[in-house]
Amino acid sequence: MEDTSMTTDELRAAASELVRLHERFAPLFGRTETQAHSLVYLNGLLLSQDRKSAEPMALVFGEPDDEDGIGQNQVLGLQRFLTHSRWDFQDVHREIQSVFVEELVPSTATWSIGTVGVIDGSGFPKKGTESVGVKRQYCGRLGKTENCQVGVFLTGVTPAGTALLDCQLYLPKEWACDRKRRKKVRVPKEIRFRTQPQIAAELLQRTQETGVVRFDWVIADEAFGSNGSLLDTLEERQQKYLFEIPANTTVWTVNPAAEVPEAHGVGRPPTRPRRDAVRSVKAVAAGLPATAWHAFQVREGACGPLVFEFAAVRVWAVRHRKPGPPIWLMIRRSLGADPEIKYYASNAAADTRPETLALVSGCRFRVEEFFEEGKSYLGMAQYEARAWSSWHHHMSLVALAHLFVTLTRVRLKKSPAPDAGHGTAVTQERLAAIAAYRSRRYQHHGVPSSSQRDCTTVAR
């Protein structure tokens, strides 16, 4: 297993890099006071060992008001920064996209699939009914229907690491149509009800319109792969995709144009193809010969190379109950006596090699790592804010905090995967930065710096 421990010099360097990265983003937050709040919040996400919400972060990382220490004004200021400040979270995401292209995309020269965009939804369990977009709905994190908010996320994947490039909260229809609730939680007037696949299409369009990031592939799970309109949109934009699809998805196994019956006698000639050759993808997989399957390693797992069996066949899509374009149907089968089988659809060119499709499918785990890191270490799910603006401000700052961790790994040539040493490495990064941050702050106010590794109390 690759060593993820950090030396003292590396820890000091990590702290200085955090300040340097923030300096690049600081102008996006506007006023000097707001810029200072953004650094407090970023430090809190990265370094706080308590709950990563506005009050505890302000009390630990805020600047003391006077000789009495940090007061309630700091807490209120950080809460206002999250909800009422007018800085645009999309500006932060656009700058993250620029850093992503500068620092991480060059690593794609080491593999054959280029830059991969991953679309995914994620739920955030919440109590009550006041937080924007909250309702009883499916929460993937819990694997069941629960009271939660749901966001749609677009991440960029390279060999060097992953970055959150854009995101948007899903606003259920009952929220979108309720003017009183919308006003209370500051939902912008231009926001209308959109399904999660529609939001995904808008995130891709928004990212592509900046002209900074270009995706060679876009991948997603079956919640998006089952939506024909989203696939239509990607095909119209000539965006190559590989989406997981449900087992009951139907396809034509032969060109449907050849299945239109011949005209006989008088009357209107038939235009619709016979459906004799329409099969579910599960049935297509079951009918494949043993020679159709090939084993490919998709990545290194925690216990060694991760290998699956793959089969890829050309079929024709059924789209909106009508014949669709020719596509690849790829089937992935795990090894073992009771294999798990997944199905994928792709609009890749007919000469695309099956091992390329297999490698692309292996990138899906990177977004799972991102959510694991975000929710376990960076406070992604620990916000206590109800407004539309505060949710998006929080997520953009989580994206920036995660970018810092990713760039630190790249600089130190650490593994991008959260292996058994990952938690230790992240904790050490936190401790280094907090020591440097407190040293600067307390020296400024005439208070000697502390050498304690776990200091959570602040003079009031």
C-alpha cells in the first residue's frame, strides 16, 4: 500500500498552500470582510474536529473581536456570509474548473480515455420542513425514502484526482410552485421545477459554455441512464457517454429499419418496424456465448487488482417507444459464484474497443470517493442553513476545500484513493494547517501559540 504519511516540512507546506490557494479565490467573494469570512469557513471545513457548521467554525477560527476573544458577532457574521452575502457560487465553481484544467487534466496523458465527467445525485437527511427543497424522497445515502434534500453533482475525473465542478439543489415540484416557501428560503425567481436529469443536462451545458473543461466521456448511474431525453440531449451535443441502465431496458438486436414489413395490397404502407427483435438487455446478456466475455482490470482495489468480465455488443436503442440510434450495450459481470451484473449504454463510435468502455466504467467509483471524503472529512452534510443561497455557498466551499486536499496529494504524490492511511493523512493535513493558522492569529493578538494538537477551546 502506498505511504500516505506526511513529514513535518510537508505539513507546513500544506498550510502555506491553503493560504496561497485562497488568495486566488479571494476576489470572488467581494469585500475584504467577506473574503476573511471565506477563509474562516474554508479553515473550518478542513480543520475543525467538531461539527462543521457556522457557529463552531466561527468560534474556533474567527478573528477575536477584542481582548475578550471571539464573540457572537463572529458567529452572526459567518452565518450572514453563508446566507446573505451576494457572492456568486458559480464564480467559485468556474475558478475551480480553471484550476482543474491547469493542475489535474494534464495527468490524462497517462491513460487513454481523457477527461471524464461524472453525474450523480446525493441525499442529505434533514429534520423538519423548513430547509429549502426538503421532503420525504429517496435518499441514496440511506438507501431508502427519508426526509432529505437532494443535490445533483458534476465532478471531473482524471488520473491525478477528482474535483467538484458544479452542483445544484433539486427543488421538488411542491416547493417550486409554492411562492411563500420560495420567498422564505430565497429561491431565485429564475429557478423552476426541473427533474434531476434535466438539472444534470443544465450542469453539463453550464460547464461546457465556459469553454474551460471539455469532457471526453460523461458517465452516470441508471437514475440518469434511464432518461431518454437526457441521452437525446447528449447525442445532440455530440457528447460521448457511458450510462448505466436498468436490466429491463429494451433494445433492438437488429437494425429496426430492416424490420418494417413490406407493403401488400392497397392501403397505407406500414412505417413501424416489427418488434420481434426487441429484447431486454438482461435477455441479450443471457443469450451471449461464453466467447463474448472478456476479463479486464478496471483499477486497483484495496485488496489488489479489481477485475470484471465484460461483453459489448452493438444494438439499437428504444427511445420514447420508437427506434433510436445505434449504441453499444456493455455488460459488466463480477467474478464469483453469484455474480453481480450491470448494464451500460454508450453512443461511442462503432470501432470503440471493449476495454476502453471497461476502463471508462471504472471511473464511477471516483465520485463515490468524493462523497465519502466530503461527508466524512469536509463537513459536506453538516451544514445548518435553510436557504437556497446558503446550500449552494456551502457546497462551493466544500468543493474548494476538496480541491485543496486533492492538490496537496498531487504535490506530495500521494494516492488519490482513500485507503487505510487516508484518514490519518487528512487529519495530519488538518493539524498542520490549524497550527500554522493559530500561530499567525495568536501572534497577531499577542497570545503565545499553542503546541497542543487538539485545542478546541477559545478565550471569550
